[in-house]
Amino acid sequence: MFIFILRHGIALDREQWNSNSDAGRPLTAEGERQLQTSAAAMKRMGLQFDVILSSPFERAKRTAQIVAQILRLEKKLQLTRHLQSDGDPKKLVRQITRLKPSPRRLLLVGHEPYLSGLISVLATGKKKMKTAFEKGGLCCLETGALEHDRCARWLWLLTPAQMAQMA
């Protein structure tokens, strides 16, 4: 299985967001453009996904929607609370392993520092690995059997700037 992990695009700063709930904080116009460019790069790379799982928080959900729309995969998009900032990686892995049919190419869309912790656990078995995971960045892991432990091999990480050069 190939696991692609996408951090949401540029969102309004917390200071600019005048709500008690961080869940509704949206992407900025720049964030929307950034994701359109990144999704165009994904299309040019020939990436397709059997399933797209996203945090239900607005900025991640919108990120996933932009990618799904450009890749024409809207029906593959599902929301899961296990990708929220306070999500549980063990429950996420359990949810993924229960998907039928089992996906060969999976896109996860969420937040930092959760995603770096997830990548670290899957690649090393521990949460200690530091990742410079920019907003709109895309990481690729490969695993034979997904589990909440050291089960994956890190293949690559692309920054939004690298993806823009590929679009």
C-alpha cells in the first residue's frame, strides 16, 4: 500500500479567526491557489487514490475537496475524526485496515503536528522523528501491512514549492 499524506494548505491565522472553535478555520485565498497548484502537480505525476480520508476541520476538508475535484475523485473522499489535530493514530490505522476493498493508494489529509507524529510512528515505531512538513506538503510512504508501529518505508516528501515547479 502507498500512503500519501498531505498537510492542509495555508489557513487563516488563529489570531484572525474570530471564533471559539478552531474546526471552522478556513483556507486563505493563497491557500486555495496553493492547493490547486499542488493538485495539478499530483495530476501531472499521475497520482490516483482509491480512498481519500480527511480531517473534518474546514481547512483540511477544503484541501481534500480541491484535490478530489482536480483529480476527479470526489466520490472517494471520506471524513474521519481520527485525522483531526487531536485524533488517535491507532484508531486511524484500525479504520484504514477495515476498509473494503483494501486501498492500494490512500491519501490522508490533516494537520500538524499530528501528521508528523503519524509518519514517525509508521516509519520508526516512535513519535520522536522531526519532519519539516510545510502546509500543502505531500509525503509518500509504502507499507506491506499497515499497523500502528514501524511498518512503513519513507519514500519522499515534497514541499509546495517543489510541487509548483511540477505543475
